[in-house]
Amino acid sequence: MNIELLPDLAAMASLLLILCFLRRRHRQEGVGLWIAGLLFIFLEAGAYSLYERSGPRHIPCHVIALDSYVIAGTLFLWAAVKPLAPQNKTKIYLAVTAGCLMGLQTIYGFDIYVPAPYRWITIIGLIAGVVTPFVLERGFRLGMASWLPLVQLLIWGPVWIFASKGMFRDTAYYPLFVLYMCAAILFWLSLPKKSLGRIVIVVGFVLWSLVFLAHSWISNQPQYVDLAAEVWDWQKFLVTIGMLLVLLERQVAINEWHALHDQLTGLANRRCYEEKLDEAIRLAQRTGSKLALVMIDLDGFKAVNDTQGHDIGDLLLQFIARNLQKVIRPVDMLARLGGDEFILLMTNLPADLTRERIVAIANTRVKETLSIPFSCKGEAFVLSASTGVALYPEDTTDEVLLRRLADQRMYEQKPNSAMMQA
């Protein structure tokens, strides 16, 4: 056993444990595939630490290491492409491609150095890789998957050439170069643009692919072997650290979202509304425009909660929130302040728009939205709402008083009871 690799194995295991711990605490899409891929990389590292150039461990360790690279790269590809492509078709296509690549790596792992087996696996891999997308799409139009046959040609064409020239190490490592470069490209496309983790992951996969590409050349350059051995593990740690960064960045983004949004409806909450109101007032001051604050209080919602239960009440609030969100302008903001109370901030209104017109627009949007029946368990309910509108700067330039005026005008319209069963 190569004990010099034990520190690297320990470091890799530590990073994997951290990634598993974070995933258990904060479940996130695709992380399971990252961990599975890294586990196969850890398996490859373990096999490499036991590898010997001759002896009983030579072939098993060689095959395990090479096939682990294929499986890991396929899992990384699957994780990267998940947000971009249909999952069932992706799984089938990747499984077919991975099976052919594992066949190629296994042939090389068994130290078979004659062209014929490589040519046969090349023919099988090319036919399977090119035909599978058309079979999955059930036709000759691949749409966004039209680049897949080209990738297969990019893999198997050079493999045939390398095998024919007796360049068997290149035959094995060149497809790994393509596989990991594709992972780099797809992670670049699928991860958030403003993400440090994205950059680290992509750099790691690019380096990884280049290491595979240069492996044959370096093996014939004794002066670079030690340096190559050091570089060999860099990309593994880069990718793992990048994945940890992405996981932490996602959790920070989730925490920030929850801090500014209502968890039941997904609308902005009171804190977010107050920040947006400050921005809207500054915009109105700069441009000379108006803004309107529209308080909305559902009439009869308490009766729904009391008679139908809180679960139905929550579904009703979500239904109303979605419908209200659809009728407002992109520049406006709808927030839930709590209970059955909402607030609509209408910004950048023309200075010559009259109060009567603004109030009519707000009331019409709310009334038409609430006229849509909410159906649940064989019953349908329609709620009405009381609204109050305050204008900036027409009514006041004070933020607190603006909200108080809208609140007061809303309660002046409040009826005694307003739940109707449709």
C-alpha cells in the first residue's frame, strides 16, 4: 500500500463527511449525486493507493480505478444536467454511454494491448450513443439534444484512431477528458452565475479533464512524473470544495429569502415591504412620480378558518396570493403583513394620474381577483375584501402616516360579515 496517499485519502474523507453533514442539515436538489460521484472518486483513490505495477492487485485495482472515474463522471454529468434536461431520458442516455465507456476502461484495465477489442467497443459505443437519443425522442428531431451525436463522434472517433495506432493509454484516458470537460461545461451552464462555488467547480473539472488529456504524454516524461502526481489530486479537492461552497451559498440564499418572504404564500413580508417602500419613495422624489399604498383585508376569512379548519384557510390564502400576484405590474409589490392582511405597493405612477383613477384601478384588480371561486372538498367559496388607498406625496410624505391612512381608510370600508358560499 502506498502510505504517502493516506493524508490525501484522509483529507478527501473529511471533505466528504462535511458535505454529507451539510446535506443532512439542509436538503438540496442534486447534492446526493455530488456525494455519490465523490464516493466513487474516493474509491478510485483507495484503489490507486493499493495499486501495483505487477502482482495480484494490479488488474483489480486498475479496473476499479478506471471504472470509478467513468461512474463518477457520469454522476457529475447527471447532477449538472438535472436543471437543463428531462430526467428519465437523461438517465437512460447516460447509462448507455457509461456502460460503453466502462467496457472500454475494463479492456484497458486488463492490460489488453491489441486493437480489435477497442474497435469493437468503439463500434458498439458509437452506434448506441448516436441511436439512443433518437429512440428516446421517438423521431429524428432532437431539439436541444442535437449536440449529443456530435459528442459521441468526438469520443469514439479519436478512440478508433488511437487504438489503430496502438496508443492504448490515450484510448482509455481521452474519453475521460471529454467526459469531465462536458461536466465542466454543464456545471457552468446550470449553476448560479454569481457563485464562487461555480467558478471553483468548473476550474476543478477543466483541470481534471486536462490531466486526463496529458496523462499519456506525462507518463513518457520521467522529469514530470512527480509533479504530475502532486497535481493529480488538486482537481479532486477543488471540485469538492467548490461543491461545499455552492451548498453554503444556496443555504445563505435560502436564509435570505426566508428573512424577506412569507413562508406560507411566498410573498414579500413586512420587512421586505418596508425596504421596498423606502426605495419607492426615493424613486418618487427623484422622478416626480406618485406611489400608492393599498391595504387589503379579506372579509370573512375568520369564518372560513372557524368552519373549515386552518389547513383549508392556508390553502385559501395561497390561492388568493397567487391570483393577486398575477394581476399586478412587474414594478409593483404585493406583501403579506400577517393573517389575512395584504398590502400592495404601486410604484412609479404618473404624476397626472388622479386619486379617483388610482383607487378605481386598485379596487377593480382586487375585486376581479377575489371573484374567482376557491374550490375545496366539493365546496366553493368567494371572499370579498376591504381596501384602503393612500397616495404619496398627495396625502402625506411621511411613511408611517402613509400606512396609517391606508389602514384607516380600509377599516372604514369593513363590513360586518362578507363570506359567501358559492
